[in-house]
Amino acid sequence: MVTLTFATILGFALIAVALAAVFFSPYRHWLGFMLAGMVFWGLLEGIRYSVQHVFDMSLAYSYLTAISLAMVALTAFLLREDSRAQKALENRRYIEHTPVYEDD
């Protein structure tokens, strides 16, 4: 039991050292992607667990359903953002510029 506890502490210490090294490196922006991925996977697991127990599905079908719901939500979000960008582009006012010629 002591070995398992020591191994767990050592593993968490190595993970903490790796995260600190990345935080103080020029690549610290990757930590945001890592945390976003962890949040996304946690939400996906929550959806999978809910779907599995509410509809009494197998593990594979519940993962498939959760991933499908996530892709539908991502598609809806991207379509909404595209619509907003198109409206902003249509409302943009263009300024006409007169070319300036240099006389030699």
C-alpha cells in the first residue's frame, strides 16, 4: 500500500512539474487548449452518462449519441457565428479612396 501511495504522489508531482514547465515556457497558450479539451470531454462524459442511464443504452451507443449531440451543437454554433459575420459584413460601410499620384 505504501508503494501505491508513493507512486501516486510521484505521478501527481511529475504532472505538476510538467504543467509548471509549460506554464513558464513560450508555449503556455497550449494550456488553454488542454483545459478546454478537458472541459469538453467532461461535458461529453456527462451527456454520455445521462443518455446511457435515461435511455438504457449500451456504452458504445451512448458514446455515439453524445458525440453526435456535440457535433450537432458545434454545427449550430458555427452556423450562427457565420450568420452574424455575414450580417456584419453587409452592414459595413465602404469608404471610397481617391488614388494619390506622385508627380516626378
